[in-house]
Amino acid sequence: MEKRKERKSRTRALISVSLIVGILVGYFIPDVISYISRPKIEEDIVKLYELANPGTMISVESVKDMGNIYRVLLKVVSNRGTNYQEVFVTKDGKYLTTSIVFVKESIKSISSLKNFVECLNSKGVRIYGITNSTQSPQGASATLLQLNILGRYSTQLYVPCDGEFVNNCLKAGVTQVPSVVYNGKVYPGVYSIPWFKNLTGCKLE
């Protein structure tokens, strides 16, 4: 009797395991076999872009495997000249996008830039400028460019010189916008991140 019970329990256990394996296989295999060949994906992308852009010749310059997607560099030749465009396509060939956010890389990049700007701020770096394009289109455009170079956290360095705030610039000795002010010295113009690193010693890590 005990042997029969033991056999029955083993049989039930085997059946349970088989069912679990079957469910898992049924769940994951369709995703695997739904992938289509890379040449077919490339062919479909080229066809899509040539249909959507009459008169253009499209070719695939490179394809990089990013895990669940491909990063594809396209060469676009038209009567306007030659351009390159990067697109991302899922491995089943169903979905394509021209932009994608890589979560880990984005977190690292944004955090690094945030820490860099906070370092500049702690050292007293200020960016004097204007954002009112009606007052000075060139000055506003250059100011926004400088802020964009330093990223979304650069606003903590910004000192406005628009309208009623024009005295902010005059008191600091600023006669051109944008201007970077550091340790009492004025640096007119737009500067790169390496320039700020050399000026202050702040690191972008």
C-alpha cells in the first residue's frame, strides 16, 4: 500500500512538473519563433522608407544587435543630397521607431550631468543671459544653446538679464549674453562641457 501511494505521489509530481514546463514553453516559444531574419527586416525597412519618401534611395549601412531590438543606420540619398538616419526596430519586425530611451544608459548620463552642474553651482559658476527672443533673437538663441549644452539642470546656474533684470548683467560686468561668470571674471560666449571642466575642475563621471 505504501509503495502504491509513493508511486501515485511521484506520478502526480511528474504530471505537475510537465504541466509547468508545458505552460512555460507555450508562453516563451511563440516570442522566439516570431523573430524573423535580419535580412528580411532590413528589406522591409528599406521598402517602407522608399515608399514613404518618393524619389529617395535607401540603404542599410549598419545593424547593431541591442538585445530585443536592432539599431539600424540608414543612408538616405535624394535630390537634396545624402543624409543618415538611425532607427530602431523590434526583432519580430513589427515595430519601428526613430528614437528610443535606453533606461540604464539614460539614468547614468542624466545623473552624471546633474552632478556636474551641481558642482559648477557649488563653485559659484553663473550663466548670464536672456530667453526673450523679441528683445534679442541672437542672444536668446545663444543663451538657450548654452543651457542645453549643460542639460536640464543648468537652470540653477542661470541669471536672467531680460527687461527689469538687465541690472543683473551690468552689476556683474556683463555686456554680452550669454556670459559665464566665475570667480569675478566674465567669459562672453557659449562654451562646451570640457571648457567648464578645465575652468572649475568639476568632473563629469
